[in-house]
Amino acid sequence: MTQQVDKNPEPMILSALHEVAGAAIVLDADLRVVAYTDDVPELVGGPVDLGIFAPQLLCGEGEQRPVAEALAEGRAVVAEVPRPTPEGGSRVILVRAAPLMAGSKRTGWILLLEGEPWESEGPASAVVVHGIRTRDSGMKKLLRDVDRVARRSASVLVRGETGTGKELVARAIHAASKRSEGPFRAVNCAALPPALLESALFGHVEGAFPGALRDEPGHFRLADSGTLFLDEVAELSLPLQAKLLRVLEERSVTPVGGHVAVPVDVRVVSASPRSLRDAVASGAFRADLMYRLRVVPLFIPPLRERATDIELLAWHFIEARNDPAAREVGRIAPTALRAMATYPWPGNVRELENAVEYAFAMGDGPVLTEAHLPPEVRGQDTRRRPARNVPLEHDGEAGDDALPDEARRILYAIERAAGHRGRAAASLGMSRVTLWRKLKRYGLLEDES
């Protein structure tokens, strides 16, 4: 599995190193290569000479030498390093360098390498734009579209499944716009009943209703000169839709119980996991409001269509949770990576983050293994128990085929939660009220009268 300069390590140790570490290079105290796993040459783009100086191998004579500088200073590092491909292009590999210690003495280093399989056009490098991390070409196109629409004030509708990061995209639009110095406000239109939502959006005057002890400005006025994000906008009641349309047309808001319209300068970015056109066709949404909100539609691809992002995002969530005083993960086992790569992630990025949180809670040690992942990600059978309060004719693959994608994701989440709606709603990133409304919309509620 490996090559080395002098002594042959025990085969079992070498096998364990490859299984746990994947592509790895072992350095002596002088930063020279003494051993490497057999997948290293493919990642670095050519043969590896034993005894070569590691900074020369990885950084060459390039202007940016993050690994070389860190090793010279004797500190651990995580860095992206460009390397040539056999086709003459270039790729970016991720290098994690950690010291090997014997008591208080550093005896060498281990370098862990990660990269995408070879592609004729070269693999996609990772980017971080306004807090959005991706290697996926579709997501990069979305980020380019975000920069374009941010330059203007047109209303934007962000479409995407639950957990894909619709609010992150809205915040990116705000951050890239001329309104970035202004406020950003976010409202979940499915989280409040219509009466409370009207007051939350438009404000109210003192005495407008019992409990209105003072004037409240509402989100529209609080977002003046900035951006207002309306999540789950398809869940607005028809009367509230009419009032929202009037605010957008007149660029002013009248508080509940008030008589004086207050001018507002707000850019509206809305989001919905379902099609507004379908909601209009069913009579649940006003066509005139849809045209006001859907001037520029943006579509976020689900995580299952962004395979190159799964490991990237998993590491982001791991690094956010690493704590030297508790648990610090430095490696994801190959079997765990395979499990994550083949799981469909119905809850998308939010579910992936929850899976990493689960792994930190249920596992220990520096390696995140497959055993640390949630049962559904490991591929355990979670469909044996029918979900409570879900009609049995909808349970099972035959009945699910006729259901919309969102309904199937909801059923799957309820089944994974053994019928517990609260846990299912949390895994999907929605409130229990929103989950109940969606179950009702798709006809998945039993008669609870």
C-alpha cells in the first residue's frame, strides 16, 4: 500500500493508515518524504520521490506557498494547493498537515490529501462567496446570477427544497447589492398565524388590538433602505397577499389600526420550496402578486445533485465543531464518505449539518467513522414502521410514486423519525405547523376530528 525509505512498517499498520487516512504522506523531522500511500501520486500529478523535500513537492516555486510556510514555522495547516493534471490542466487539492509527536518532541509530520477524481476539464475548485461554499458548477452559476441580480433592485424569488440554503442566497443578494449597508430582515411566513403575521410585517399602532400596548414598526419599516426576505411566501393567506401586493405597488405601508401610510424603500427577496405557478393554478396564490415577486427566479439545486459539495460542506461543519478540549476530528473515514455520498439527503444541507452534529454527539476520537453517522445515512432500514398519522395507502413505494417530490420527502422524514412529527419537522428545517399544513395540502392527514 505504501513505499518507504528504510524500515518496513507492519502491513497491518499500513493497511490501517490507508483505511483511516486515505491519501497520506509521512514526513521526517526535516520535512522529507519517508512514506506515502499509493494514491498520492495521482493527487499530486506525478511520481513521488522518497526523500524529496515536501514543500518542493506540494508548492514548487509558486508564489503562494501556504504548506511550505506553515511547515517551516512548525505549525499545523489546512490549505488548498494547485497541482497539475496529466492532461496538462490544473486541479486544487486540500492538504491537512499535522505534527507527529513523541511526548513533547516533534518527530515528523503527516499530510492528509484530498481531491476530486480526474476529469478532462479539471476538477472544480472550492469557492466561498458570501458564506456559501461550493465546488459544484451549478452552484457557481447560481452565485454568478446572484451577483448579476444584486446590481439591480428587481424582486427575486428563490426556489429550492427545504434545507438548501434559501436564506443564505437572500443574504448573498443583500451583501452584494448597494443596499448592503442597510438592514436585512427575514420573516418565515409559515411560522405565524395570519393576524400575527400581518402585524409582524406591517406593524401596528397602540391599541390596534388587545395586547397592542405600544406602536410597533413591523419588518417592512425596520428593513427600510435594506432587504426583506420573505421565506415560505406561498403560505401567505389570500387576504395578506392582497395587502402585500398593495405595499409593493405603493411602496408604503399602513400599520394595523393606523390610517397613515408610511413610505418604505425595501427590496423584497422571497422564497418557496414549491412552485408559485402551481399555487396560482390551484387558486391558493394571486397571479398579480406572483408576477411582482417572481421578477427574477433563482433555483438552488438540491444537495443530492451537488455530489462534490457533500464532503466540502461536511468538513465545514466539522471544523466549526472541532474543540481541542472535547473532540477534534481530523479525518473522515472512506466508508463514512461513501455513505454520505450515496445518501439522498432529503433535508439537504441542513440535514447534513444535523448529521455532523449527530456524529459529534454519538462518536469520539479523531476519525469520523461510518458508525458515527445517523442510521438512515448508514443505510439502515428505516421504512419498516409505518409513520403514525399517515394513511397506510401512502406508505410504501407504490403509493409514493404518484406523490409530488416534496410530499415524498416529507413522508420519508416522518418514517425516519418513526412517526414523530416534531423530529421530522426539525430534520426538514420547518416548524410543526408548516409540516402539518403541508401534510394537509397533500392529503396525507388522517381524519383527526
